[in-house]
Amino acid sequence: MESTKHFSFHMNELDILLEDVEELAHLGDDMPFYSLFLKEEIKRFNNIASVEGGYVIKKGGISGDSIEVENTLFQTGRDINRHFRNATYFAVFLCTAGSEISERSKELSSQGQLLEGYILDVLGSVIVEKAMDKIQETLKSQMEPKGLRISNRYSPGYCAWDVKEQRKLFSFFSDGFCHVKLSDTCLMHPIKTVSGMIGIGEKVKYHKHVCHACNSVNCLYRNVSHS
């Protein structure tokens, strides 16, 4: 059951819509003026962006406001653990949009094109979430034949989970996995990178969106209907 998987993506595999960037950028009526710019930038990065990710599946369990995964204790908190209820395994994940998008964003901003730089920064956030959607869907497909279900994904920094615990997550990966590094202050490089855990178990439940349990305001899925 325990396994490690690695993925890499081209931009055109991520099904990125202009509306995804528009929703997260909060530019309103100004966004249509930048649609062509955004399309050209997405095309530019299709063959060079280092979008990659992966996960490690390990046996684990929940106790109160903590999760223990292979003798490593995570203080995830009761809010997150409620959504991990009945999990007997956990997929520790890591996913990055690569450094190219952020470098291009900084380049444009340094040239005085601040809004264009901001839009590309938002695009980087969309890319990494879309890539994680693909990875999570693969995990779901991998678990279903085993009679197992998966939970939503959660990351340090959300729902009071201390960001310092990213160091514990990184301990499950080999050095340089997905070309991501963790600083002494637990910041990930490249910047547009996410890490976290997904619960796995026979009776685990997936909730389409749990905005009420999350304190992130810069989320691609924020306030989407729970239909």
C-alpha cells in the first residue's frame, strides 16, 4: 500500500481557464483587457514551466488534535482532523509550479508593468492548484479499486496548522524532490509550491468545498457553491 509517485505536467494538461485567474485576481472589469496578454504568457510557458509534484502514502492515525504518520506527530488541530476522520493512511504531497512563472512576474514588475506582474503571480497560484487537482484525482483513482476513499487536501498555514510543520512533511521526501527546497524559516522555494496531507480510508469523506473551515482568502475555490 505504501508508495511514492511523481508527476510532471505541461501547461496545456492543466485545463487552465482565464476565468480561474480572473476569479483569484479580483480585477473585475479590468481583467478582459489583459486576456490576450495572459493567453500569450500561458503559451510561452507551455514547454518550459517545470510543473511537477508527487505524494508518499504512509500508514497513520488520528488522536485528538494530532495525526501520527510513521512515528512523526503533526499538530494539525481538531478542525482539520474532523475532515480526516476514519483515515488509516495519509498521502503526504508536494507540488510546484516551478520558478519560471515567478521569475517572469518579477521581471515584468521590475520593468514597471506591475499589473502584468501581479497577474502572472496569480497565474502561478492557479497552476499549482490545478496540478494538485490532477494529482489528487490520480490518488483517488488509485485508491478506489482498493475500496478506499480520500479526503480533501490540507496544508500547513490553513485552519491553524502551524507552517513550521512543513519541515516534518519534507522529511518524507528525498532531498530535492520536485526541485523544491525549504528555507530555515520554512518557506518553500520555488514560491509557488504547496505541501500537505490527504487522508485515506474506507470511511473517509470528501467534501467538495469546506470554506467555512479554512482561513485562506486567496484560494481558487473560495466561496464556490457546495452543490
